[in-house]
Amino acid sequence: MWEVIMMKHVYQTAALIFMGLGIYILWEGLNLRYYTTIGPGAGFLPFWVGAFLAVLSLIWLVQVSYQRVSGGA
């Protein structure tokens, strides 16, 4: 039982780290040009990759946080 609770905390911490990384990538993407006259600029891909990573990390964090702790085998 203790191992299951410990792994839950590990997953929550990993989700928070990935969410922070996603927000950082998104923020840095905002410092670049999002769109130019010929099409997407240098900030287009980092913005959306960061946003995607942050949203998926949030979903993972919610999923792990509200998951029932089973008794094991």
C-alpha cells in the first residue's frame, strides 16, 4: 500500500515538472514572432508545443490525483 501512495506522489511531481516545462516553452515562444508575412514564424511551433505539453500535463495531474488507491495484489 505504501508503494502505491509513493508512486502517486512521484507521478504528481512528474506531471508538475512537465507542466512547468510546457509553460516555460510556451512563454519563450511568445518572445519570438508568431506569424510573419510569408507564414508561421519562429514562435509558432514552440507556442503550440508548450501549450499542448502543459494541457496534457494538467490532464495527467488531475487523473493521477483523483485516482483511487488500490490495495495492491
